[in-house]
Amino acid sequence: MTRLSGMTGFGRADGADGDWSWSVEARSVNGRNLEVRFRGPPGFDNLERLAKASAQGRLSRGQVTLGVQAKRSEAVASLKVNEAILARYLVLANQLAEEGATPPSADGLLALRGVLEAPEDADDIEARGPLEAAIAAAIDQALDALKISREREGEQLLPVITGFVDRIEHLVAAAETEAAAQVEAIRDRFTRRISELAPDAPGLEERIFLEAAALATKADVREELDRLTAHVASARTLLQQPPAGRKLDFLMQEFMREANTLCSKSATTALTGIGLELKAVIEQLREQVQNVE
């Protein structure tokens, strides 16, 4: 079963082969879409394509930074002696020795510029393929570690988000109870006002009934409450079917739209209070959903 995942995490992998060693670090933070940034060593241009493909195969959202460092040891065995330059230095050294100068030492000759040189790049091309593959494998390992790190964040987010969804469900139930009393409250309020303004008007009772019914229709919040109930069910389903961050983002907008309409239609102080609390909880839930992949 796919686990809920956050978007913040870290992964690292190290490796070595011959006189080469490398380290890979993968980091990620929240992001609306998947964005992969790569920094690698010179001469390994193909790694960026491999790294981005690997990230896209594992992650769906977040700003991901992949950093690869690779270095070659400076062992003497990896260096070559330029015999032509050395021979020219020896000729000059012998001429100076004949004139009374101290004969050159081996370490002194090797320290002269151009005598020791790194292997030509052309010599490295043959070995570059296996080396690049080994570093690419380390990138995969670092991304796997990053994914595990993000899943751990998801484990921490799940009970928090579920708690907010439970609270919304409780508030919707309270709103349904309060909304049921709105019609009577509207009728009583309208009756008092009409009676104060026109206590002896003919057909007063019928007019009160018709006006109260019209007001009750405008204040009917059953559709909003039904949609909020459906959104609660959708949120629970999405939490069990990750990655669902984008869908949850959209669902938060729908939650808030219904809560705003509920407040605007409210005819009682109690229902307005429930609506305002509902909006506050939805906003808290939205902030947590921003962390979900």
C-alpha cells in the first residue's frame, strides 16, 4: 500500500571505485510541482539526465536539489612522467653540473613543472562509463533515502490531518442540529417584528407565515452541509490513496467555499459561530495539506 508522503526530506549515499570516490546528497522542500535541480562534477554531463529521470520516477511534488561530488585521489601511481620534458631538464642539469653546480636529485627533477602530469582525458574516457554508472546508482540510493525520509514526514502528518478532518465532521454535525432550529427562530423573530409594527393588520398570521417561509428558504443551508459532508468523505479517501496533495489542495478550496456560504446564510448567532470555527479549522487543515506530496 502506498504511504502518505510529505515533501521535506534528506538522503545521502557515498561510494568509491579505484582511485575515485563520490558522495551524493538529495534534499527536498515543499513545491507545487516537481522541480529537480542538479549540481554535478565536470566531465559527467550525462548524470544530470539520469538524476532527473530517477527523481521523476520516485517523486511527484516538491523542489528537489541533487548534489554530486566526485574526486580522484592524487596518488603518484595515477600520474605520468613526461619523459621528453624530463630529458630536456637533465641536459640542462648536466650542463650546470659541469660548471660546478650541485647535481640534481630525483625528487627535485620530479618537482619541476611539466615533468609529472595527470593522465590524459582521452585515457579516462574508456573507464568513464562504468564510473558514471556507479555514481548513477548512488544517486538512486540517495533518492530512495530521500523518499523514505519524506514518508516518515507523511506518517507524522497523517494523524494531524485526520484530526482536523474529524473536527470538521463534528462541526458539520453541530451545524446540522443548529440549522434545524433556524426556521422556528426566523418565524419567531419575524412574528415579533410584524406584531410590533402592525399588530392589528388584517391577515397578519398568513403574511407572517409566507414571509417567514421565504426567509427560511434563503437561509436553508442543507445543500452546503451535504456538500461539506461529501468533502469530508473525499478527504478520508484521498488520504488513503496518495499521492494526493494536488487534489487535497483543490478540496480545501471547496471546503472554504461551502463554509463561507454557510456563514452568509446563517440566521442565528449559534450557527454563525459554528461557521466561523469551521473556517478556522479548514484554514489549519489547508496549512497542513501544503506539506503533502
